[in-house]
Amino acid sequence: MDKNSLSKLIKKLSGLEWCFMAGFAVEIYTNGKRQAGEDVDILVSPKDINVFAKKLGCQVQKRRFKKYNFFVNDRGFETVFNNLKIEVSSGFPARRMNNGTIYKVFQKRVTKKYHGINLFVEPVEELIVHKAKMLREKDIKDLKLLSDQKINFDFLKELAKDWGKYSQTITNLKNLGYIKAKP
């Protein structure tokens, strides 16, 4: 993503509770070693998502669909802004939304400098659990790129429980060398 487009997007997010997630978060954490896919994913708090949608001339929709191996049950929208395809979500998977644990992402979001701009990014533990749960080929590559990040393993395990299928997620992380001792 070019600096100009990123800067304009950040201005629209100003004053809201948000963070980048998924592929663009990997790009930020790896300082561009991995370029984001075809879209930029943004998590916006349920209290702010309508405000952000209005700033972009969009409408928020209630969405429920299967995404790979989990269900999304959120309020969100997709749009193109300044030649950027963006997908905005109030949170997922459905289990986390139903249990009200999505707030942890906002509490622990991280500020990272990228292209000279301070950005909010989901905690690396959240990103790792998300990728370990999905475990597609590109997720495995992303996890390898993220392996040098400082990780709070207690928080990572807590998030794995929030996402569901804790044992499977932890096993995936063990197999990738993230966790050496028995959790």
C-alpha cells in the first residue's frame, strides 16, 4: 500500500477505535517482507463502525457466513477507497462475538510505525492464533515470517480458547515450532 493512500485512510479512521488485521497486519509486523493480499482488513469497534461507514459513504450490513473453517457473525462492509479494496468488520469469529471477547483485540492493539505513519495493529498473538486456526498455505508462510516476534504465550493461549478448538490451534502452533513445552 502506498503512503498517500494509507495516510488518507488513517485520516478517515481518526478518533475511532480500530486496528489493521490479517494480511496487512503481517505486512506491518514484517516491515513489508510480505505484501498484503488483494484487500486490507480493518477491525473497527462495534460502537464506531457506523461512523466509519458513513465517512466512506457506505452502509454497514449484518453478515453471517462461513469463512474457511470458522463462521463470521459481524456487522461490516466492503468498499474501495482511494484505489484500495478494504474489508471492515466489527469482529469475528461468531464464537468471539457471541461471548463478547472481541474487546481484547482493542485493549491490546499495538501501535506500529509503517511508511512513517503510526498505525494500530491487532496484537501479534491474535494474528498468530487467527493464522494457526485457518492454516492455509499462505497462513503457514505468514506464521514463519512472524516467528521472530515477541509473544506473550499466556495471552496467545487465552486467545486460542476464545477462538475455539484450542487443542487443534495449539497443536498447529507446536508443529510450526511456536510452542515447545506442553501448554
